[in-house]
Amino acid sequence: MENPSEQNIDLSYERHGSGSPLVLIHGFPLDLSIWDSVVPLLENDFDLIVPDLRGFGESSTVETPYTMLDFANDIVGLLDFLGVEKAAFAGHSMGGYVALAFAKEYPNRVSGLALVSSQAAADAPERKAGRYKTARDVLEKGVNVVAEAMEPKLSADEKVREFTNLLMKAQSKAGVIGALKAMAEREDSTPVLSQFSFPVLLIHGDADALIPIDRAKEIKSALPAARLIKLKKAGHMPMLEFPKETAEALKLLK
């Protein structure tokens, strides 16, 4: 599609199935292909809209700094392009940060929200500094430094690690750097959770080594109406590790 945002980003996307709209937003530093195993399990229930975020997969990006809201605005442009006024959103990891930014800015366009292996809190100062250091390392050495650091933390499943390793190494340097800085600067979304009038679903593996399940429990504490689904033995990539269980959980957004 052409230029869905003010920053002239060309977003790549796939669309599958029929039913109520559900936007599946991938995490960092990955692309829409992480959802390939769950799409066939959901396409009888949802009109699935699956984008590559700016800088990832086949989508373009810009060299100037951008924010989680910019990612969200790209998706607004995509939904407008497709003629979709309201949708449910499922965001994985960084995709959850994007979904939260969307829900905060455009609550009337959200019918439900699922945070998959994600969190609402902002980065602690040391984590923020670490992201900027990683961005400098990527600039000097390439995206392999991120892939090698993240792969062991994504899953205990060797096949999942191999798949995500190749996927991470295929991403653009500009996209990875831009996303690292955007994540570092993101706001704490916890204070706005209580304002959400739509259903909120938390899907989290109890073996997540990257974002511990305690982060999901914190959201549940701040938003008691949220539903927390714990996936036993799942790491950070439940849609790849346990696609059937992840799909069944997402069907609660119908």
C-alpha cells in the first residue's frame, strides 16, 4: 500500500479470513511471519490484518527519530486505506507497546486488546541506556549483535530459536535502530489502563525469559477486569511455540 502515514511510510501487510477485524502486530526485531502458524487457526473467526511495522519485513522506514505513536499512526493509515473503522488488536512484545499507543490515542477505534508477551511499563533508566548502546552497536556492527543477544532469551525450543535468529538477521539496520530508540523513549502506559472500556486480554508464557510474566500480573493488578491467560512452558514466542493455545486465547477477542 502507498504512504499510509504522515511520514510517508509504505506498509507491507497481509489480509486473511473473514469476520470481525483483528490486527496482529509483531514484536521486535521480527516481522509479520511470526503469525503464520496462528493465521490458519483464526481466519474462520476474524478478518485478519497483519502488517509489517515500519522498518521491518517489507515495510519502509525513515532515518529521523520516531515514536510508538508513529508506529500506531501507520496502522491508522492502513486501517483507513482498508476502510476498517474499528478493530481488535493483538500486539506481541514491542507490538504490544504499539497497540497500547494506538488504544491510548484512538480508543474509539479499538474493540479489544490482547497483549502477548508484553508489558505496560516504560523502560527503567538502565534499560533505556542499554537500548541506546545497542543502537550504537547495530550501527557499527550490524543487526547480528541483536540477533545473537536475543535468540537464547526468546524460546527453549531449538526450532523456534533457529527461525527467529534468521528472521532477526534479515531485518534492516535502520529499522532495528529506529525501533530501539522508540522503545527507549516510550511512556509508561499503566496510568491509562483504567480508562480502557474495551476487553483486555493478557497472554503470557510462564517461562518468558525476556519479559517475565510478572509484567502481565502487574497489568492485571492495575486493571482487574483484564483476563490473564498463562501458557505453561511457553517462552517469549507463544505464537510459534504453542500456536493452537495462542489462537484459542485470541478467539476471546471475538
